Amino acid sequence: MAKYTELAEDILAHVGGSENVDGLRHCVTRLRFNLKDESLADTEYLQQRDGVVTVVKAGGQYQVVIGNQVPDVYDEVVKVGHLPVGGDTAADTEDTAGPKGNWFDRFIDVVSNLFQPILGALAAAGILKGITAILAAAGMPKTDSVYVVMNAIGDGLFQYLPIFLAVTAANKFKMSVYTALAIAGALVYPGLPQLLAAAKPFMGLTIQIPAGGYYSTVLPIILAIYVASKIEHFMKRHTHDNVKMFFVPMVTIFVTLWLTFLVVGPIANTASNAVGAFFVTVYNMSPILYGFAMGAGWQILVMFGLHWGIVPLIITQIATMGYSPLMAAAALPNFTQTGALTGVWVKTKEKKVKTGVIPAIISSIFGVTEPAIYGYSLPMKTPFIVSIISSGIVGAYLGYFKVLTYINGGLGIFMYPSYIGPNGSLTGVMHMIIGTILAIVLSFVGMMFVKVPKLYDKSVPATAGTTSSTQGTSAQVELQSETIKSPLAGKTVALADVADEVFASGAMGQGIAIDPSQGEIVAPTAGEVKILFPTKHAIGFVTENGAELLIHIGMNTVELNGQHFTAHVAQGDHVKAGQKLVSFDVAAIQAAGYPVVTPVIVTNSPQYVAIETTNEPTVTTASDLIFLKK
């Protein structure tokens, strides 16, 4: 639209020009740039620029907050900058594109994003594994049917983790989920390592895979699905429509799996063997140095699947010598995760982190660290680094005393019997208990001396120079004072208490939030549905008197991709007061792990002399919610 041309040109010029733009998408209120060099962007200027609400740097993206007119501004930026059309993203609170920084940032972004959708199930499974371990410790035989079922319930997700990651990776890399599932299913085919070990070479070709197969692995499936996405995209462009339905997935599955088996497997085996030989050599040189290296490196080795170079050695040593000196240093990193995340829980201001980190802490106590690592410490980086350093120090302590493992036992708090000597000596147990205390204390104290990064919104948006997001609005009406009815029923929440800081800071405008008692959004007054996002989690509404409202249902509910939401109107519809706009399943959304607190924002707040909100603790759709004075 021509009226946004000047704004679009100015934004583009002050992010470093179109040549500095590596990608551009938009959400409900923000232009989301992936810049090649963020230092070329003039943030201070853009924050002061009329028509720009603020600038947010988060998740490797340079976000220019515009307001309700972002689709029009986006179209103009694409036009004047001759940029490829990236389209709308699914969220206003989620970073869907990966960062364009260094390889480490990109790696962390990809891995952590792939784990976010399954984090709740992962934490739940970890706690269930802990309950199963408690049953075993209480004397329940592992042959008991209850134990067998409980073990399957808790361990099923972890055994078949590649299948879950195949789904999230397929969504991330934009390929067919079912093709990705077929690839993952082949990688975790039951008994595959044993079958391949007994198989005869074909024309001298031997298929090698890691000793433990691809069960519970992370990186092989991510790499496989990434490669598969490239193959699938290529095949779609070069396959006739008549055979595309079966030919594209067939070629994608076949080529991807053979590449995985022929390339990833041998590389993993070679690297694992090298890792095993390296650590044995280091232990023979210095048990203290070995303890530090193993403690610090264990979590990284597991992440890459290279721990299989160590595990067979430990098993063999216990079977032949009756003990292993290699295991102790690798047994306590889960407790450094416990301490580090407890520190995060104490210091974080993010309500979602403070709530979500608790099950991750609990599962880490039982030796299950995936929720802790992939859900929190790795994406936040600092807790992961603190955990690594603390693990190294604890490992060095155990190496100094040459603590031995005598049996292949439990994990977490159930590991201590593995360190009882054959003569009943408890010296090893004592050192492991001391090591556990050190692990928790060192990592917790370490977090007290560092800044806890924000996980969901990594910068507090400045509000200096904030202007109306409605510049050039199509609502050609004279603003009038009016009272806005509540679009939903529930408990009122101060806007400052909302988890998303762009809303809480007032950068998007003044307003109030509601914790809904029922899942129904109605028109607060007669007006027009200006914006209805495809995921149905956000509504832009303009009243007949010119007030512009943004109703944002829940926090991060965009990750549900429209599930549990039903739209009853379309974008552009003119509606009556009280008409149903969107309905949503409150219980299902909460069960999926998402808060449903809903901000109601007046995005053209600067155009009013005064804006007041109700003091009532609860409201219905008949209640007065916001009072606007012109």
C-alpha cells in the first residue's frame, strides 16, 4: 500500500538495506527480520521512528514491532526491497525462524526448538521413570507385570525419541511428517543392531550403526530429516504430478536412509571408538584429568551419541574385572543440571520458566536430563555452561579418589548401590554422596553469580518514542470516548503481570488481561474483525468509534497450530456486540501446558487522553472492561 511506502523504505534503510536481510516474515504485530549483520541496524532510530512501536531482539531475530498494520507494512517492505515473500508466521510470541548467527547459535536454536513441543511429555515421562525406579528400589521384582508396564510407560518416549523428533523436525524443516516418521521408524527398527551384526556383507559392503542403535538418539534423526527435507523439496520440483504422491516419499525415504546408514553410522562408530580410546588414555595418564574431562564432556558426548565409545568399555570392565573406574565421573552431571535449574528457578522472572522448570528438576534427580538440557539449560546457554564446569570439578574430585563402579545399576538417586564394594565397603558410596552434594551446590551457587538469560523473550523492549501502531489506519472515523465491554469472562489480571514483555511493558498499548473461566471470545462492541490469524489465537478488532483492540488468546498458544480453537467469523467481517468471534477449549489448552491468560490491548492508546481499566476482580461479557476518554 502506497501510504506505507515511506515507512517501509525507512525501516529497510535502517536495518542495513535489503542486502543485509537474510529473511523476513511477520506475525500479528511484528516484522521479523533475520539480518546478516545486526550491527548495521540503527535500533535507536527505529525505536524513535513514527509508526514503529519498538524494536525487540530475540531468538536471533531482529523484530520491528508495528502493530495491527503489520501485514500492509510487510507487503510494502517486500515490494520496495525486492525481497522474497516469506509470509506470515504463526505467532506473535514465538520465534519460528532460526537465528542466522554462528553455527553454535543455529545448532542450539534448532535442537531446543525441536524439543519445545514435546517438553511436557518428556518431563512427565522422566518423572514416571523415577516412579518406576522407586518401585524397583522398594523391592518390586523387574519381572513383575506392574513393573514391566510402568517401565514401558516411562521409558517408551525415551526409547523412541527419534520418532517424536521426526515430527518436530519435519515441521521445522517443512517436509511431510509421515515421510519423516517412516524414516524414523526404520532407524529404530527393533533388533536392528543385532540383525546387522549377524548379517553377511553384500559385495564387501558392511552396514555399521552405533552399538546401541539409534534408540534414544538426537542428532542422527535431526540430520536425517534435514537431509530428507532437501531431497523432498528437490523431488517435488522435478516430479510429474501424476506420480508425485508416491514417488516423492519413496525416493526421499530410500535415499535418506541409505545415506544415514552408510555415512552417519560409520562416522558415529569411528568417532565413538576414538572417544573411548582417548578417555582410556587420559585415565591412564591422570585419573584427575580424566575425571574433569569426562564430567565436563559427558553431556556433550550423549548429545552427539558418542558416549557409546565409553559405555561398552564400562560394561566389559565390570564383566571381566568386577569393577570399572570410568563410570563415576559420568554419573553426576544430572545433579549439576538439578542445581543449575534450581538456580534458574530462584532467579528467573519468567513465570512460564519458573513453572515449567520444576518437572525438569524432578526428572533430573532421577537421572533423566533430557527435559532439563533440551528444554532449558541448552537454549539458555548459561545454565548449560555452569553445569559443564561444575560437572568437571566434581568429576576431578571422583577421579582423585579413584571411585569405582561395581555393578550396572540405577540412575540419579538410585545409583549409590552400584558403588558398594564387594567386601561391603561404603567408601565409594560416601564419595558419590559427597559428589552429589558438590554437584548441586556448585552449579546452584554458580548460577547465583551469573545473569539468568530469558528463554521466551530475550530482551526487554524499549518504549522510548513509542507511537501509535495505527498510522494510516483504514478506519476513517473520528475517535470518540467509549466504554469497551469485556470480550470474555474470567478473572482480571494486570497487564504488567503478563508473561510476554512486549505486552507487559505497554509497548503495544494500554489494556488489561483476563484469565478466562470459559473459552469464548465475543465482540466487545459493534465493529470489524480487522485481523484473524490463521492459528486463530489473535484477533485485531476495530470498534465503530475507532478504538483498535488486540485480543491475544493465551501465551505461546500458537504452538498448537489452531488446535483447540474454532473461528466463528472471518477477517473483514462486520459484527454486532456480543457476537461470538472465537471459541477455544480452556482445559485442553491448559492440559497441553499453555497459560490461557488473554491480554486485551488498545493498540491506538496514544490517541486517547486517558485509558482506565476495571478494578473488578472478575468480569463477564456484560461487564465494562476498558474506559476510553478522547
